[in-house]
Amino acid sequence: MVTRIAVVDRDVCIKEKCGYQCAKVCPPNRMGEECIIVDKETNFPIISEELCIGCGLCVKVCPVQCISIINMAGELDEPIYQYGINTFRLYGLPLPKDTGAVSLVGKNGIGKTTAIKLLTKQVRPNFAKFDGEDGKGKEKEQEFTDEEMLLKLPIDTRRYFSKTQAPSVSIKPQQIDRIRNSFKGTVNELIAAVGKKQKVKDAIQKFGMEKILERKITQLSGGELQKVAIAAAYIKDAEIYYFDEVTNYLDIEERLRIGVLLKELSEKKSVMLAEHDLTVLDYVSDYVYLVYGDENVYGIVSGIKNVRNGINEYINGYLKEENVRFRDHEIAFSKKGEEAAKTTVLTKYDGLSKKFEGFEFSSDEGSIKKGEILGLVGKNALGKSIFVKILAGVEKAKKGHSLTLKVSYKPQYITAEPVVVSDLFRSLNLSGTIFEECKRRLGLHSLMEKKLTEISGGELQRVALTIALGQEADIYLFDEPTAFLDIEQRFEFANLLRKVISESEKCAFVVDHDIVFVDAIANRLIVFDGASSVKGHASAPMAKREGMNNFLKMAGITMRRDRETFRPRINKPGSALDSEQRNAGEYFYYEG
């Protein structure tokens, strides 16, 4: 039995401009059947999944690659939710526990946010049933009574939806920028509006928000806004707490602080988390659901698994209990991470210094070798972005100079202009093997005819990474390249960057707060210390072991390597292993 899924990305489809090539080459159409027809209201092609023979000709001829035809071996239950005809659908649903933290692990566009919308009853299960059109050219979902809906759900899911009174819910949204548009007051006013007085007072201290209380929401940095959004969800009185991507913009110390608070909350309440930082997800969670499938086409939710086994199965790309291989390769971790490059020095750089109003930055002099990647680690507001801006020539130092070799720079914050992605690439004269490999491995083909203002934060990041890595340069500078990328995209970019730098014998500086990512790519580390927003200093490049020990000691964290996959894992503060490593002065590279 084969289950066939046909999806048309209507944000990409150019409709009549291509002359409907998909319909012209479709074998059933040529035999007189109506497998691909044109909707009279919207002018979009509609593909019949019942009549489709899965030949894939329509996929091949589509000039903008907006069609996906997936032939699934075996029979699937009907989707619990589908957005419309020939659109994304989700199979299965994760469920929260009465207490404890349950996390969703999977790449972007695979249904995690859709699952949270279903669980919080922002949308109702529709089982991919549509009555027709609503008069506006849109599919109309078939209406199910509560009884009919419950009868179509699995027993455990039915129990969740059959509660006479819906559980109270608190949600930390994925897109925190929307808070700026919906609330114009101060941090203090926002927090006071959602929580009781004592909880607000405790949260201000726990989340370290004392210095920003009187600041307007519209004036907050990304990291400050993230903390406020998490705190606002945290202090609400609710039975179930959903946190959708909590680590973007936060440094490792803040990530651990948030992780500890969410772990404490989960001991009393039901917590569900969708997150791409494996160390934080692993630390907070008790259980995980793996969500796999095809980006923006379909997602399937696995059975519930304990956190260690579940994450390791995701890394291996194979679900043991379900006997399903959802990825053709494992995400590999080296036992000791990347080793120092054994090559000659490409360039040296000066000791740098620069003063701003209220902040002073300095760095030791250093050098970088051919084929080497330097990881830049440290808390926020210590000057990491300033350091790479000086190297790139974007900022001018009071002491020291920018690099004299040709530089390609990917900034921390990316501005989306109303320009089509393919036009942008052409205007920059991007071409060649590396550029084509970037497009393929970072999945940009479906974005080529979209405007930058129409794509998500993760898609915009992938475009920016392609522009930076696709340009001819001697030195590549990346400021927070993993922001908004999912787990698989982070490792795809890590593999791509290592390959390009190693084979070309160029070099790179990379600023990032994802320890797993930094461990996977860096040959050596530059460690930043000082007082946030007051004074920051960058060390000379040092060996990975020494750098990680220095950095994690400052952050107050010990980590070990998983004994099966070698991925880094955070130790519980005060645990036997945490104490043992602190006493030994070994904050990293332990196995356990």
C-alpha cells in the first residue's frame, strides 16, 4: 500500500505565467483524466492525490520547484490536521504530561508549531476533510461535532481533548518580534499585566530584569525581549506551559539560567518545549517526541521517548520502536571535537581596542592558520560582535587595524529588503561550485522566487549564510550563524563550512552561543571575559580543551560527552559528576 502526498507551495507558484507545465506533462491528464486541474477561483493548480500515479514529471518540469510528490511506503492514518488541499499536513500529536517537561525535536517546517496550536486549541483537528470553498476561493474545513471529532482521535489524544473544561494555557511564542507590535509600554507594565504581584517580583530577580524594567518593549535588544517573553509566560497562572524556541539571542549563561527555571517549573507544572539547542533541550526535558517528515510538506509525530534515547535516535536518524529510518545519515560527533589545524599561519592580527560611551573593548593579538575555524565564545555584551566588525572593517579601532586580506562578513542582524532572492544573488554576481552547493545543502531552491520580506527568520538566515560563504574571500566572518536554524540545518552548515574552509585553505571566525555547534566546527577558541555592557576582552586563540575549560568555568557550567553519540550534555548543578569535574578542573570532554 502506498500513501501519496501532493503539495503545491502557493507562495512560490507562478500560476499561468508558466502555462501550467505540470498539467501538460501529467500522464493521467494526457489520458483524459483530471489529475491536475486549475482552480477557477484562485488559478492555482490542484493535484488529485487519488489519481496521481507518483511519476514525478510535474515536479521535474515546474520552473519554480513549488510541487512536492511524496510516495509513502505503507499506510498512514489520516492526518490530524491539514491546512488546505495540496498543503502541509500533520500526522499524530504529542501530548503533555501532568508534570515534567516534554520536548518536540525536529527540523523547521515539520509541524511542531502546528502541534502546539492544536494542543492549545487555537485550531481544531480537521482530519484533512474539506467541504469546498468559503466563497473567497479558500478551502472550507468540514465541521465536526465534538463527539465526531473525539471518535476519530486515538485514545490518549481523545482523553486530552475530552476534558469538560479546557486546561488553562500559557504560551511563549516563537516569533517574539510580534510583541513589539502589540505592546508599546514598558517591561514593568507588561510583566505586571500578566502575573500576580509576588510572582512578578520573584520573576524580575530570577530572570535578571532589574536594569530593563522601565525600558519600553520597543527599545529592547533581541536577548532582552526573549527573556521578557519567557518571563511573561512563566509567571502566568496556568496548568500547561508551552515554550516555543527559548534560546535565540541568549548566551550560554542565560540559556542555562532559563533551563534551570524551566526545569524547576516542570517539577510542579506541565511544560512543553520546542527548541533547537540540543544542550538546553536535553537539560530541561524528561521526555521527547521526534517529529520527522518533509519540510513544508508533511510531519509525523513519533511515540514518546525518554530524553537521552530520544535525542540519540534523532541524531542517528532511526526510530528503534517504530523501525523507521527518516534520514539517510547520522549526525556525527567527534570524541574530542575538531582538532587544531596543522598548517601554516595565513595572517596575524593586532591587539585591538575601542571605547564607546559606557563600554570599553580590548583584545590580545593573535593569528589564524590556513584551513582553520576560530570559535568566539563568551557572554552577551562583551564585544564579540565589535571584534568581528573591526576585523571586517565595519568598525574602526582606536588601536589596531582591520584585516588586510579580502573578507566576507555575515552580520548578527539581517535586514530583509523587498527584493527577490534570485535577483539578489544575481546582483551580487554569485556563482560557482561553492555557491551551488550552498543553495543545495541549505535548501534554497524553493526560496528563489520569494522576496526577502516574505520569508521566515530561518530562511533569511540561510540566504545570508549563502551570500557570505558564496563570495570569494580569504577570511570569512560569521556572527551568530545558527540563530533561527533548526538542528539539521545547523549541522548541515557546520559540515559545509568545514568542507569549504578546509579544501580552500581559507579561514573563518565564528561567533555563536550553541555549544554543540561551536564544538563541532572550531579548531581553536577565542574566549571573551569582562563585565557585560561595561568592559570586554578577547583572549588570543587557544587550544579547544583549554578554551572550553576557561569559558565554561566563567559560565559556571560543567559538561560531559554522551557515551554513545559523544554529543555535549550539561551536568545538573550540584550532581556528583558536576562536583567531580569542578574539583578536577575539567569542565568539558567528560564522557557519561
